[in-house]
Amino acid sequence: MKKSEFELLFDISNYYTKEIAKKVVRNMKLLKDESMLLSGDDSGLKNVWEEYCVQIQGEESFYIHINENIVASSIKEIYAKYPVPVKQAINYMGSIDQSEETEDSYNHDSFGIQETLKEVNRLAGNFENKRINNYLYSGSNW
């Protein structure tokens, strides 16, 4: 069965959005110790990615904006390195649900960055490990 142009564009956009999001997660996992401002040494959490997952899965802390800024900066940095046609595909697909859609929507990086943020947040919402589960279900609070 032959795919439509839209389906192909969706597949390409989805592939690269997931790829960029995975790179963001890798970057956040490298941020440890001094970058972990939100949880104490006794939290049991290992890195900024785990902190972010706890915030997405549990109750948001007053300081969630710090990790959101880390995520946004990482997305922008990685996203900027991709070829223009890839960014245009992601931007176009991201603009479809936006009320601000224009004929030139595929050139607005904000749509692509927002699509990638949705994917990072989806990953954070579904990521589990023993440390995160212990933190979320042991009665710890931010």
C-alpha cells in the first residue's frame, strides 16, 4: 500500500523528533551532582533526567522551571544542528495543531521545538527505574 505524502512527512518528522528527544535525554543524564539543584544528596536520584521525570510524573515543584529551561536549551542546541529540510518537516507537523498556522509555518522553529518538548515530556512521563519509583512512592516531597 502506497503512503500519502502527508504520511511520509509525518513519519520523517516523527523519526527525527524522537531522535532529538533521545539526545536531550542523554544530555540530561550527564548532568549530575552540581546540576541537581532540586533534590538533595539523600534523594536517591542520580541525575537531572531523573529529577525531571519525578517532576513530570509526580507533583511539579516550585522549581520545575529550572529543569524546563535545561530541557529547552538542550532541545534548541541539538535541533539547530539538523539540516533545514528536517527542521522544516518537524515545524510543519508541529504547526498543524496550532491556531497560528501560516503558509510559512514550516520555517518557524518554535513549532518544531514545541513538538520535541512534547516528546521529551512523554518520555519523562513514562520513564521508570528503581530510584524514581522509590522517590515517588516513599513519601518524599519537593
